[in-house]
Amino acid sequence: AHKDDLTQEWCKNNMPNFIDRPHWPANSPDLNPLDYSIWDEFVQQMNSDKIKSKTSLMEELKRAVKRIRIEIVLESCAS
């Protein structure tokens, strides 16, 4: 999605400070603590039984974000 050529082109044309794919840093846990550490915590906080529509999905995503433990965030950024 975000790596797709059409998406990249749209972003270049519509986002003045967009950094295109060739200029992205290499994938690294040190550069992406949320991708590697927080994602599992986020998924664990989701309650899929509550998701019945796009609206309920959005509400559950918001609730799950609020339930992420601060200790997990701090640990992921410190490691």
C-alpha cells in the first residue's frame, strides 16, 4: 500500500514534506520501536467480539490504544 508506485506518486503530489521510498531508512527495530514492540501489545488489547462495523472497529481501535501499558511503550523506546 504505502510502497506502491501510485501511492508514492500521490503522496509526492499531495504532501509537501513527503519522503519517498528511496530515501527511507533501512528497516530496523531501533528505528521502529512501535512496529516491533508495541504492535503485539496493541493486538492483545483489542476485543474483536465488539467489532461489527467500521464504526465499532474505529471505536475499538481507540479503546485499544488507550489500554496500551505505558511500561511497554517506555521499554520499547529504551531498548
